[in-house]
Amino acid sequence: MWAVARKARRKLGRVKARATGRPAAARPTPKGGRLVTSPVFVLSSVRSGSTLLRVLLNSHPLIRAPHEMHLRTLEVKQTRAYTEKAMKQLGLDGEELEHLLWDRILHRELSHSGKELIVDKTPGNALIWRRLHEAWPDARFVFLLRHPASMVSSLINGRPDRELAQTVAEVKQYVDAVEEARGQLPGLTVRYEELTEKPTEVTQEICAFLGVEWDRRMLNYGKQEHGPFQAFIGDWSDNIKSGKIQQARELPRPDEVPDSLKEVTRHWGYEC
């Protein structure tokens, strides 16, 4: 018995010696292991028709597409140096902590909905597509395109006090990011004009991409509950509140396309 006790004390002493020695190297930041393994992100510019796409998808019995989530501006702050040190020993850097938070929020929303797929359509996602791909290697992406000059005019119509040059620069930032993501990520490209003109055909294509059976209720989004239509979390215009798919505006004339947007306009297949 005494021999067993001495052996146990020696083992405990070795454990204590290791504990008081040089700290173990921090583990590398783990990737993956998400609660939501394959979320869907709509990458688009502002005023691209993403709220219409959201409510059509949210009308599907298996798809939850909430209002804009703004994950890009949801941050984790480590207020003490020892907090960062503690997280580092867990292999968690600042970015991964934010990814865990984003994932938990998406999972909470999906769980509350009782559905199977979650779609986040926040336009700001286009500006962080690399982080989204890093955080969710199995994420799926839908690229929503609209004539760039139409997005400019839509922004100005919504807020007539906007300056044209500033509005064009804002749209260009988004469309350039969307185009860059399209060149780097696999995904499905959808045109807003085609969505409004042929909603059945386009939503069937989206459902096939997402691996769910098409449901006719998607075309009657006004009969479903989608939460409030409010500024800063989506479109709040009378068109979207009507509950009906509205025809897209007539495409801008070539002379109405700002010079800085002409290249991407042509690349997206619009005349300019």
C-alpha cells in the first residue's frame, strides 16, 4: 500500500513540474466544427432586389431567410491582455471567436424557425466573402446581379438628398466585390430582372441548387410571415410591402450608365 502511495506522489510531482514549467504552445486556430455547417449567403450590392429574393426563399417550408443579419459589424472584443492570452491557449484568435459568434447566431435563428436551411442576404456580406468562405468552407453562395445603373437610381429615388458621385462609388464598391467573389467561389448567379420576369423558373433553379424541392408557396410571399420591413435590415418600400412580385424597372439607357460602372455592366451582360 505504501509503495502505491509513493508511486502516486511521484506521478503527481511530475504533473506539477510540467504545470509550472514553460507553457505549452498554443494550438492552431481550429477551422470548421460549426453548428451550421452549410449556410447560404446571398452576395449582392445594395438595392439589388435581395429583399425580394429573401422573402421568396423564406416562403419555402424548409428555408429560413431572416432580415439582414449584419454579421460583418458584429465583433468580439477582448478587453484584457490575459483574455487574449487565455483564448490563444485554446487556439482561438479574434477572427475565430467572431466566427463562433456568427455561427451561434445563425444556428439559433435556424433552430427557432424549425427549418433546415438558413440564408443570409445582407449586402455587406459581399465585402467579407473571403471571411465567410474561411469560416464556413462548405457554405453555398448565390450571386444576385442587377443592372448597376438601376441600383444607383434606386438608391437616389429612396433618398433624393444623396449625391450622385458618392452613390455611384458605393454601388461600385459592392459590385466589384460581388464580381471578385464570382471569380473565386462556386455558386449560382441570379439576375434580379429575370427573377421578376420569370419567378417560377428562377426559384426552381435556386431550389435545385440548394437541394430542396420547389414549393409553389414561394411565389405568394405576401401570405407568409417575414417580420417587419424596416430600414437598415432590408427593403421597406411599398413594392416589397405589397406582397406581390413587382416587374423590374425598364433598364437604363447606355448613356445613363456612369463611366466607372460601364466595364462591370458590360461584363454582367447588360448593354452600355
